[in-house]
Amino acid sequence: MFRTLTALALTGLLLCSCEPTQRTNPEAEKARAAARIKAQQEKAAADAEAARKAEEARKKAAEEAAARQAAAAKPAPAPDASSSILLVNSSLQNYNPMQPWEKENVRKVSALGVSLGNGMVLTTGNVVKAATYVELSLPDQSRTVPARVIRWDEDLNLALLGVLHESDASIISDRVALQTGDPMKQGDAAELAGLVDGLVPVKIPMQAESFEVDSIPQLQLRAARPIPAEHDSGAPVMKDGKLVGLSVGYNSESMLLTVVNAEMIQRFLAQQEGEAVPVLGLQFAKLSDPVFRRYLKLAPDSGGLYISKVLPGGSAESVGIRKGDVLMAVDDMPIDNVGRCKHPLYGTIDATAVLRGHKPVGAVLNLSISRGGQIQNFNMTLDRKVMDSRMFGVDKTGVQPRYVMWGGLLFQPLTETYLNHIRRASGGNIPLEFQKLVNDEDALRAEGITEVVALTAVVPTPATLGYDSVRFCRVEAVNGKAVKDFTHFVHLLDEPTENGLVELRLNKAPFRIYLDVNAVESANRILQEKGISPLRVVER
């Protein structure tokens, strides 16, 4: 049995060892190896392409980020000033100082204006002075809307306008808003911007050459070529993309453009109400006489301005400055022997202009004063109070002057406005009697007089028979009572008398005139029928 099993096992072993061995296919193996290599190559290529695209995306993202950063850091392009311009048209009609019951003829005036944003347009003050109607137009005049005056300053010659109706606001908001820049100084280059015929942009190179003195310092710029006539008022002057001036006048022969400088524009925009130019209440005389200089104990080579008058109620009087003092310096700016000082912005300029233009109302100004040869310093807060206490005040523009037409006699408070009107009409002169009153202001004040009442004209009526030539004189008293001011005069005129006669005492022949109240009342009715109404305006 054992032998039988062993034999079977050996037989199986022999059978197994005799089975054929499986043979390898070289071509198949080669193909499989090539496939593996190709797959690896394709994967490497795909990975490389993906890496390349990722790097390109990264670089692009970095470039875009850098571009955004550069754009954010780069200043915005300067606005095109010609796209900020609007036309300002107005009708001006002031009262006639010689016939204060009526207005003068209507005048049509035009100027340019520039948008400042927030519904505001900056233009010159002259275009709205005594305006009865103002409008804004697009430069091509395709649209015109009524405007209102937000604020204006006669001394600075600037005005701020807005639309009258909110529904018209887009005429301003659609324009490019300008920002103000740093003030110009002598030698600065700038550019006048405008539109010819309201359509064609114009840019004219300018250079600041000098400063003109009016009530405040104004800049004069020389143009590189002639300026269109319509740009002499309200055209923007630009520097580094910002508004640095506004034109207020142009001399075509010299090609000099007068400009309100950015400093004054910013001062005007900063004020909320009232006027920005101070009035100190001082009058000056130059010290050209060497004998007079020695009398004042001044060195022969020193400068200064002699203070010939200190007006009551002003800031100069309030700090103790007196008539006879000598102004030597303004805010450490010495005054030379012809009354000029060297301003850091304006250069050498008349010291009186610096006194008004150097600082605004509310600022503190230092004046160095020589008194008896000793220097004293006075710090004053600038204001305009002296304007309210002047004997010869200024009539408010566009407001009807005060007057009384009484039986044919025209009585008015004697104001600087009225005197200036006479000066212009007579070539610079005023009647001798009026000039004497101006010279005697201090003496009049000492008598308690705060306002001079003048008889300025006579309309022929039955009540004024024999008095046709009596005019340009002061009314000193009514029925023997001294006249203190215009309101007081009206009260005295209305006081009843026992005999019905009113006596007026004048400062020139015939010195006294008499009028019958009944004749005056009858004449007044005739005057009203002729169109003089009202017969009196007394309130300020």
C-alpha cells in the first residue's frame, strides 16, 4: 500500500515537471512600456501647462493690482475749466441820487461765472450790483434759467449765485466744479480759460506781473495773446488745475488782465454773511516834507505815513491810535518814505491797500506807531464798525435813499454816495459848501451832530417862489432848533407852528427861508399827481 502511494506521488511530480512554461511577448511589453512613458510625458506636459497658466494668472493679477494702486496714487486729471463756465446776464437799475424817488435807466450787463459745485456759481460783483433780475445760461445759450444772489461783496467785487428754482439745479450740477488753489504772486504763470462764442474752448497763457490797488490789492496778468472781449469779467484763471483768479477787467492795449486773486476768493467763500474787507477808520498823508519829518522827530531816512484823521467808532480809535501818530509798519512790514511796504505775496505795494487787504474782518492786525519819536505797538481786531458811525455814510446799493420832498424842496442826508455822484457829474469837484462840511466833520460832531441834512434841489411850485436857486446847502435849524440828524430833521419839520410858517436856517445865502405849511401841502398834492411818490423815505 505504501509503495502504491509513493508511486502515485512520483507520477504526479513527473507530470507537473513536464507541463510547458508560459512565454513572455516582447512586443506587448514594449508597447506597454511606451504607453506608460507617454502617459507620464502627457501628465508632465499638463502639469507644466497648468503651472504656466497659473503663473500667467498670477502675473496678470499682480499687474492689475499694481495698475489699480498706481491709478489710486496718481492725481485725477485736471478739470477742463471751460466746462465749468456759465453765462451770467442781469438787469441793473439803481436809484438816482439826484432824484431819489425814481430809478435810473435799466442797464443790461453780462459776465462769465464758474461752477464751484454744491449749486453755487462764482462771478464778479459788478454783474449783480443793483440787479433787479439775474439769470444763468449755458455757454451756447441753449438753456437759460432765473438765478438768485446768495451773497456778494462790493469791496471784493465777487458774487455767489444759485438757481432761483430747485428744478433748474442741473444747469449748475452738470458743469465741472472747480476747486480754488494757492494765491498767485508776481512771476507766476497761469492760464485763462474760456469759450469763444460759447462753443470753442480757449486757453491763453498768462503771467503775473504786478498788483493794482483799488480798495484791495488786485493782480495784473499779462496775456500771451489778445483776450476775447467777453472774457474780461468772470473768466477763470487756472494754475495746476485749480482756480487761482477771476478776471474783473482787461486793457486791450497793454494786454493786462486785472484779476481777483485766489486769496480774496477764498476769503469771500469763507465768510457766511456781511463783508470781509475791514475798515480801520484812518486817513493818511505822505511824509515828503523834511521839515515836517523833523517836527515829528523822525529820522531823515525813515519811512512812515502821517495819520491825519482817526474816525470815531473804528477799530483804530478803540485801541488808542490818535491823529498826529505816524504809522511805521504793518505786521512787521516797514513802510518806506513814499508810503509803500513790501508784502510777502503782493510785493511792494501801497500800505493803505495792505491795511485793508492783508487780513479779513475778525483777524488781529499789528500796527507800529511812532508817537513823539517813541515806537508803540497796537494790536487791533479788524471790523467795519466805523461805517455805521460815519457822518457821511454810504447808501446801500439797490436800496432807495432817504429823502423828503416838501413843497418842492428836496432834502437828503449828505452821504459819501451822493458826494461821489456829484464828483463824477462835475469832473471831480463838489460844491464849496459841501466840501467845507466834510472838512469840518470834527467840529460838527463836537456840536452833537451825527448827520448832515442838505437842501439839494428845488422844484418850482407856488410854495418855493423866490427860492429857485437855493440848493447845495446845509439845513442847520428848523424853527430855531438845531438839526442833529435826518430823522430829527423830519420830526422838526412836522412840528406845528403857531403862525403856520416854517423857518429853515441854512449855511449860505439867503441863510433863512420861510415856507407856509398850507402852500406846502397844496404843492405836495401837485407833486404827487406829477408822479413823485412817496414824498418821503426816512427809514434806513
